[in-house]
Amino acid sequence: MKIAISGKSGCGNTSVSGIVADKLGFSMINYTFRSMAEEASMPFIEFCALAENDNSYDIQLDKAQVAMASLGDCVLGSRLAIWMLEDADLKVYIYADPEIRARRIHRREKKPVETILQETLDRDARDSARYKRIYGIDTNDYLFADLIVNTNELDQFQVAAKIIEKAEETAKTIQTSGK
């Protein structure tokens, strides 16, 4: 079974994907620009700036994620997972209000919430424009997902529990249909 989980920065995508993968015994694919920046021995901010002007970074990242997902049962957590992993058995979109996301990022990064909110909104706009330009994807159009979870008032364990419940239902459907 392949599970794709997408959400904007601060929604809990990485935390939730890790919990779901762990509870289901699946591999977690969390290969990101941060991973690529580390591989290139480059600061994350500089790497992102390069990617904004060169589509090959996004294309390389997305192809690598899909290739990793082809190896077996997995949870792919990324901004574009539900769009890129076309053969996912379960596509999940998680979201939260920008202010909530900024507070969550603040706990991790310790910068002022107002600064993080503006950086997050700016990053969302840049990411959306880039994905639209490269792939024609509108990341605000996620209603096709099998499960959509508002994480505003849920912690990562509550969100993961909802996804696991849906994954178990999906697995039963797959078994009975013989897929």
C-alpha cells in the first residue's frame, strides 16, 4: 500500500507521515529540499533560492520521491505527494490556518511568530507559483484527495489516527476488490 500525504509548511506533514509509517510498519519517504541541500553541503535557504530559478531541482526531487515510493509499502510525505504519486492507494491532504502553522513553526525555529507568519505566507506564494509553472498544479485544489484533515485543533497523533483508520478501510477495500 502506498499512502501520499501533502500539506503546506507547518501543517504537521513530516510528523504525521512519520507516525503513520511507524504505526503501519511502512517505510517513510521524506526526501526533501532539505535533504538535497544537505547532500550538496549547501544552506537550505540558498538551495531554495536556486530551486526558484531552476526547475530541474523540483523535477529531480519529485522523480526521486516517486522512485523511492515504487519500492513497496510506504508513506510519502511531501508538498506534492498527492499529485506526484499517481498510483497512491490513499491520498491525504492536511491543512491548517496560516496563523496556526506559524505558531507551530515558531516552536521549532524560535523566531517571532509575526516574522514566521510572513515568511510562511511568502513561501506558500513562491511554492504555489513554482508548482503551477513547472507542473500546472494548483496546490489549493486538493479536493480530489481521499481524506482531507483540518489540523487546526488536532495534534499529530490525532491526525495520524484518522489517516491510519482510513488506510485500514482502504486496505480492506483493496483486498476485497483483488487489486
